[in-house]
Amino acid sequence: MQLQVGESKTENLKKVINALDSKQHSDLVVFPEYCMGCPNGAFTRNYLLDISEPLTGKFVEEVRKKSEEKETAVVLPIHEKEQDATYNTSVIIDRGKILGGYRKIHLFDALGFRESDAFKAGSTSTLFTLGGITFGIVTCYDLRFPELMKNQVLAGARAILVPAAWYRGPLKEEQWQTLLMARAQENTSYVIGVGNANEAFIGRSMVINPLGVKALDLGTGDQVGYFDLDDDEITEARRKFPMIEQSRQLPTVPCKILN
């Protein structure tokens, strides 16, 4: 669900619920990063403290109920409040049951942005299984850190979800596409990038197949994309390119420095 997210949490919740009501049935629906709210300007600590909620808050609860009604799983990025901290969290809901969430590990401190001024970083990777396929999940800037996705694949992931709010800028669309394709190819896994359609971001939700080939591209604006994942395609890609079983755990490989 490539949604044009605004500043109002109330309006954004309506968009999420309407999207779940209007779509054709899917086993899994993935929303973009920041879908709880995106300010007109930089994120501030005060904005996040005002808008953020715990997993037991109304935003998640309304989507949880809709997930149960529609008998679908949902990945819902929120601003998660825990005591005095706010996390950039993707909540995983399976037909009305909250399985847990992934808290973004690599915060976007680059190009003049300081996501860490407003959010606290997570520290745990997350996998979940749906319909016989094990999914990993990372968020936006995490995509630039290949070791995170590699570890998820080595732990059993066969597809990786990437909710994102990828900022516009020179060559940023090319970087987004290149990184999604590279992560898919090097891990022989589906990679599904779901972009925020707010004008500050590029949108460009994509599905990349396990050989690193783009299979779907939603372009810009409010868009809905549908794609059937084929587990046999993952198995065949890994048969042709057995990089997962050949992969070395790099922290155990010594690095020799020659003077």
C-alpha cells in the first residue's frame, strides 16, 4: 500500500482502514514507513511525543480489528511510545493477533537529517512466517547495511520486507532501486520495498525477485500493488546460485592488514 501520508494521525488511520476495506483479498498487506504521521518539515521530539502510541494504542488496535475482520496479515509501521522513548517500529499483525514488531536499527543520520534526535534505535532483528514463507523485515535506511539482511536470510528468511520513506534528492530513486535489486540478488530472496507517497519521498514501491530482477514498480503517488510470491522461485534461484549455503560468517573471518 503506497500511501500519501500526511501530518494528521487521525486522517492517516482513516487512509489505512479505507485501504484495508477497499483492497482485494491478500494474505499480507504492507504499509510504508511513517504511516502514522509525517510532519510538514523535520521530525521533532515534541511532534513524536504527541503522536506516538504504545502497541496497545488506538492506531494499532483499529488496524488489528480490521486485520481480524478481513482475515489478513498486516505490517504497520508506527511511532511506538515506550516510556520516554519513541521507536520507529513495524508492527506485525496476523489476522487480528499482534505477533510483535521490528524496531528500526539504523536510524537515518545522513544528508543533514538526524533521525536519532527523535527516535531511539532498536537492537533486535525480526523474522515471522506466513503462508509457509519466512519473512525478514528492515526499515528504509537499514537497506544500506547488507549484513542485517544477510543475517536474516542465514536465519531462515526467504523474503525481506522494506517499509520506507525514502527522501527525494539527486539520484535517490536510482539508489533505492539499485539497493533493492542488489539485496535480492545477493540473498537469492524476494525483496519488497514499500514506499511512502508523501511529496517529500519518492514512493516507487517495488518487488524484486530472487534473481535480482524487478517484477513490479508502482511509480509515484497513491498506489496499490499486488504480487504473488512463489516459494519455488526462491528454491530454484538458490539451486542455481548456492550463495546462502556458501556464505561465510564474516565476523569469524580474520582481516589481515598489510603495511
